[in-house]
Amino acid sequence: MKFQRSPLQLTLLYLVVALLWVLGSDALLLELGLDREHLVRYQLLKGCVFVLLTGLLLYAALIQHQREQSLIRHHIKRSEERLTLALDSAQEGLWDWDLKSQNVFYSRRYCALLGYTPEQFGNSRSDWEERLHPEDRKLANQRLQALLDERTPYYEGIYRLRHRDGDYRWLLARGQLLLDEAGEPSRFIGTSVDITQRRADEESLRQAAAVFDSTQEGVLVTDREQRIVHVNPAFSRITGYSSDEVLGQSPKLFKSGRHDAAFYHSLWHALEQRGAWSGEIWNRRKDGEVFPMWQCIRSIHDEAGNLSHYVAVFSDISALKRSQHELDYLAHHDPLTTLPNRLLFSERIEQALQRDKQRGALLLIDLDHFKIINESLGHNTGDQLLKQIGERLCGRFDKQLTLARLGGDEFGLLSNDCAHAEQASQLAQRLLDSLAEPFSIDGETLFIGASIGISLFPDDGNSVEQLLRNADSALFRAKSSGRQTFSFYSQDMTTLARQRVKLEAELRQALEQNQLRVYYQPIHRLDDGRMLGAEALVRWQHPERGLVPPGEFIPMAEDSGLIGAIDAWVLEQACLQMCQWLQQGAQLEFVAVNVSSRLFSRGELDLRVARVLAQTGLDPARLELEVTESAVMDDPDRALELLQHLRSLGVRLAIDDFGTGYSSLARLKRLPVDKLKLDQSFVRGLPNDAEDAAIARAVITLGQSLGLRVLAEGIEQEEQAVFLRELGCTLGQGYWFGRPQPAEQLLATAASAL
């Protein structure tokens, strides 16, 4: 039984039925004419029946109402459960702000988002507001106020709330403003969800997008069918293709044709097995240029593990390839002449040796007296000369020959087709003839000769080191033979080379064991023949070989660096000997000591001389230092400063071997020297050689004009002394006056001059 009427209708119906019952039942009883006793009894019965019937009706109505309320509560509970489940599934928390009471309901899920229980979180707007991030508080309040003022029905906002652990969580809030019957805001209800991770993911995506767009590496993305779906700006810059031109296309569009099917098979095999491939690949730009790039390809899979995309990241390595080529070129070529260097030359020799039945020749070429040009005219002129030599030789010899600059003034020539020594001889002579022609540099004409050492392979060696070593031994023989010639290697050269090594070790011992001796060659006036002084010359008294010629060990001392120590020792011995002579009454004006270019270039010569003079007590005016012309011209400004320091000590200064270098007269007149020594190479041909006579006359005239005395070296005949005296030369030395001799013998000669 269900009552579908309203409460008013049911009440009116009840009143009508009750009135009808009361009135109808009373009228019926009166009609029956019952006596008073029965009437009272029936009226009581009638009332009980009425009460019973209305009670049943009321009971039925209450039962129905209870059922309906229970059903309603059940539906409400189900709805709340569904709402709670939906909000929990969506990770959203509910809030309900009663604008009349200013109380706010925060669901348990909402509080849990921030690490609280509802009891801990509170139920007011201030509880929420105090947890807002300071940077978000002003904007959040402004938006809420605008919502209330403008009656905007829907709301959405993002802000940060402080979690219980102290960190802040990003929340996305969506809500609706409810108005009452008067149109005034009554409730503000909505949900909030934690989007902290989403914000972090979005930030990562933005950063990845920025990197994707700004990276210098090209990026290409294809789907599983290898259709291009995305490229970055660097891709367009490298390949020349715009994104519109390649989207939907296949990467085969860029194939260069340089790689065969096996290459691509290996690439796809690596992608299938390892999910990645990286390596060098050549592709083609839009303009058709084929270029190298380093590319990394990866397979991308979706959540189900199915292949979804391929991503290729690549960089243009054209510049790197060029740099590698340039570095390789620089590593194998001389930067000055652009010829192959020692490394590449050695590799070419190695390749030639590896060929069966290959016969060839290795030529080492050393320029004669190049150091003099380099020191007198400057390193720039020397470099220009080296370049011209390389250009000339390259232009005159077959390209199949390998011409290399091995360092300094040394060149190498390799011939892979030289079966006989005669062919190597012809090749060496062609080299000498080519170098004999003059070179023109900055308006100056220069001549340069060369010495050549030749080793043949495989006869003279089966390794690069052995061939070079043997050719160097042959080169040494060519130099020792007077230069401007060539020499072949022979076995006895190895013996000589070993003797040189042994001799150098013995020379070092000679310094330590006092085996060196000082000999003195007299210096005479040419007008009356009187001896004025002596030149100190070093000799080696070997314990087994006896007196070793200076021409044998002096070059070795210069090469090994021992010459500086020897010169210092000779200087000290000569000063001590001069003091002894003077004590014995010898009428000698000075003792001359040669200063090697190595000792002169050290820059401490003035200090060493001052120390020796102080230790020996020799009058500085009795000491004459002879410095070679080439040593002075190596660094004229520095040499001038050092000579001035020496002059301030009071010693005499002389320029040795004058005429063999390239002195500048402007610099020469500034040098604080007392004497010029005419080199013996210009004295040897006098008086018959016209050229020697002209040079001797010019040097003597130059010395006279500068107020310098001139000493001629190497006088061996009386005619030479007479001729030089007539030219105006004042001093001379040589075998005609006396050979170098020990101090005791020279003293007897000096005594005769008393």
C-alpha cells in the first residue's frame, strides 16, 4: 500500500472520512432506535473501530515512510560511495565552502593529498590560506575575490600548498559557485588534484623540447614504417631540407650510394638485436653534396613493448674530417717546405723494403755552410732558401721519387727503382748540379752546395733505422772529403762511426783526466819579424794513440757540446802560462785565445773572463779573445753588448776567420774590436791567385780605414809575408814563422826576441 498524495491531501481526506464516519455512524444508530444502553454500547464500539482503522492506516503510512527513507538513505550512501570512489580514482580531493558560515569541508582525500587528516587540517579558509605558497597567495586570493564579485559560475586555478613534510605540492582546483534564491553566493564547492609530478613532467618536456630545437645535432624521428614524422631545426640546417619537404618521406631520400647492402644489413641487424646502432655514415644533402656524419639510431617501444618509432641523432663531421686530414698532413709534412717529413719518409722507406725484389737508393742531403747564411742573413732568408731548394728539387725530379725535409738543412731522397750504384750516382750528381745554380732572395744572389750520403737497399740494410744510419755515415764521409760531393756507404764506415762514439767517450775522459794540452803558435810583426804574442791552441795527448790531430776531435767536441768546456779550460791555462812567461821576463804583448760560438752564445763569457783574470792575476791588456765572424753575426745586437762588456774589462778583441761570413759593415764599425784576422783560405793562393789577392787587399784596406790591425793566418812562404806586408798588413802567423808548440819551446823563441 503506497500513499502517493501530499500530506495536506491526506490530512483533508482523513478529516472528510472521519467526519463522514462520525456523522454517518451517529445517524445510523439514531435510525435504528436503540435504547440508551445499547446506543452507548454501539457508540463505544464504533469509536474503537474508528480508532483501530485509523491506527492501521497510520501504521501503514509510517511503514511506507520508513521504507522510503531507508531507500533514500541507501541511494544516498551508494551515491556517496560512488562519488568517493570516483574522486579517489581521479586522485582528487573534495572541498565545500559554506559562504554563510565561512566553514569549509575538506574531504579526507583532500587532506591526504597534503599529508594531513581532516582533524589536523582544519575546517576554515584561513587553514587553507596559511598553507599557500607565499608567491601564490596574492594571486589566489585575487582570483577568489573576483569569482565572488563577478558571480562567475565556474572556477579553475593552479597554486602550491605546503605539505606536512615541508615541501610544496602543485594543486589543480576546479569548482563551482552556487547562488541562493536571492542570487547571492551561498556555497563554493569543487575538487583539487595533485599535479606536482605532471608539472615536473611538463617542465622536463619543455626542457627536452628546448634541447630538441636548439641542439646542434640533427634529430629525425620515424614511425615503425620508417616514415619521417618529426625533424628539428638542426636537421634542416645540416641537410638543407625543410621539415615540410621530408615529413612522410623515407630516410632513403638521403642515401649517398657510398654504402653497399651489407652495410645496411649490419645496421638493421644491430637495431633488431640491440635496439641501437651508431657509426659513421655518408648521406646526401639537398644540393647533392655527399657528406660524412656520425649517427646514432635507437628503437623506441610503447608501453606494451611494441615497436613504435625510430629516433636518429646525427652530427655533421665534415669539419672533423677536414681537421683530421689537415692534422695527418701536418704530422707527415714539413710546414715550411710542404715536403714529406721524417715520419712520412720513414714510412715510405718501410713500404719500399716490404716489396719483394725491390732495389732502391736512399740519399741524405746536407747543405754545406747553410748555418753561415742563416746566421749572417737571418733566419727568414734561411727559410726562404730552404723553400726554394724544395721547390727546385721537386720540379726537376720524377714524382715517383720521394723528396723529404728531415729537419734543419737536411733533406732526403728515396728512389724505389735504382738497381745499380751508377743510377744512384747519376741521381746524386743531378742533385748537386741543381743546387749549384744560384738562388735569388730579396734581391740577393746566394749559392749553396751540398754533401750527399747514399745507402742502397737491400744491400746496405733491411730496416729503416739501418738504412738511415748507414746513409748518415756516408754523409759524414762526404763532408770529410771536402763537401759538395757524394759518398756511398761501405762497411768500414760503420767501424769509423763506432770509433767516433768511442772517441767522444774518451774525449770526455780526457777533460776529467787532464789529457788535454795547450800549444802556442807565435804571432810576428811583418815589418821586422819580431814576435809579439802567441795564439793558444788545444791538443789532445791520448794515452794510447799519442797526439790526436785537432781536426779529428775539435769537430766532435763541437757536435757533442764539449767545446765550451774545452774553451774555458784553454782560457784559464793560457792566462796562467802568460803570467809565467811574464815572470820569466819574456817580452810578449799578449796571448790570444779562441772563443767558440757555443761559449760566446751562452752570454756568460764576460763573467768567466773576469773570474779567470782575477784568479790568475793577468793584466787584461795581455789577453786577446778571438771571436769568429759568424758567432758575432748570429745575433749582432746581443754580440755588441757582450763585446762591450768584455772591452770594459780591458781585454783585446779580434774577429777571427774574417771574410768567410757575411758581415755588415754598418755593424762591423760599431764593434769594439782591435784586430781583424784574415782567414788562411785567402792567404793560401797568394801572391799568384788574383782573387785571393783582391780579397786580401780589400780586408787590409777595410781594417786600415776602421783603424784596426790586420793579422794574416796561414803564412807558409816568405813570398806571402812580403806580399801582405806590401799591402799594409801588420801581423802574421803560420808555419813560416813557427808551428804550434808547447809553452817550453815557445819560451826559447821568445827569449831570442829579448
